[in-house]
Amino acid sequence: MKASTTRIRIVGVGGQGVIRASTTLAIAALIEGFEVSQSQAYGAEVTGTPSLGDVIISRKPIRFPYVETADVMVSLHNIGWKRYKDTLRDDGVLIYDSVLSDEASNHTVKYKYSIPAVKIAEEHIEDKMSFNMVILGYMVKCTNVVSLDSLIKAVRHIFGGDNVKVEKAVISGYEYVP
């Protein structure tokens, strides 16, 4: 994306790794020298309720650290999608899991990309819980908000030595061809 500021909202349900995905993206942007704000919201129950992770990536100082209208929305689940879909700009980018967030396919938006992230995670990584990183890799490919290299560095920073599956998940998403 060429904009000087990009507002990204990752939505799903608690327990899917929405917060981990948004934190990983924020660190990747910091590695590239961007100004970054990351915030999150989730229900008191933690799992099964709508959750979101917002990331603002900018070349300029960020004056308001919260996403009100997203330039990019990544939807991991229909529950999060239903709750936050109205915050995506009409001329924005929508990236969604084609199975768990299939209701997003009906949304009218300028750019729309789907990926069977859960299926890829199960078949290629043998860990369906890493599907959040599959879709994050795909989002980076579709938007170019950060480089794949920076995203891998962020994964290594967050997960330390226990990152082989996570790196594989990110790369599988990045290499996905519809």
C-alpha cells in the first residue's frame, strides 16, 4: 500500500490468535522503521466472543492511536466480521478466511481476497491453530504493508526458538495462489 498511513483491523473471536497476529504485524512495522500503534479489544469471556486487534502503520507521527475506519480488514471468523464489518472503508481491502468467515464474501468492497487459511494450516503445517499466521502472511502479500522478511523477523522475536511452524504458516500464506 502506498498511503502514508494504513489502518488495519484484524477481527475474529477470542482464542483464534487475533491479538497475536496484530502484535506480530506491529513489530514487523517497527522493524521497518514505521510509526506504529497497536490496540486490542475482546470480551470478558476471552474465548468465543468478538475480538479485534488494530494496527496503525504510518510514516508520520500517529496523532490518534485507534482505528475508527479500517483501510484493511482481516476477518478470521463470522462473529468478529458481523460485529466490525461496518468499520471497513468502501474503498478498502478485505481479506478473509473462506471457511470460518464465509459471510464476508457477500460484502461489497473495492478489493476482496479470500484464503482457506484453516485448511492450509491443517494440511501444510499440521496445526490448525496457526491459521492466524497463514492469513497474516497472505495479508502482507496482498497489501505490501510490510515485507515478508520483516514479518519473519517479528515472528522470531515473538516466538523465539519455537517458531518453525509459525514461520512455515506465514510463508504458506504469503505463497498462497488463489
